[in-house]
Amino acid sequence: MPANRRFRNVVRIGPVQVGTAYDGRGRKKHTAVCTAPRCGFSNDYDNRVAAELAARTHRCRVR
């Protein structure tokens, strides 16, 4: 079952959005998600710097 997260501090870096939310155990997680059609890139990170670095270096491989 997907988590219902309330994201805050959302920024957009190219086609990738980075947001901060709390997971089900109360830990702060930072998520990077590509909004390009058919890309499918999304990852959770423990710190904001890692999520923003992933957003800056992401290259979509659209099929």
C-alpha cells in the first residue's frame, strides 16, 4: 500500500522534483522524482544533499 506523504520544501531542478517528508516511522526522507513522461525515476534519500545531487545529475532514458 503506498504511503500518503505530505511533502514540504519542494523544489524543481529541471524535470526532477525534490521534496521532504516523513516516512511511516517518523524519519525524515528526501525524495527525488522525475516528472518526464515514461521516465519512472524516483528514489528516497536520507539527506537533502544526496537528493539534490541525484536531481542535478539525472538523465532521462526515454524509450
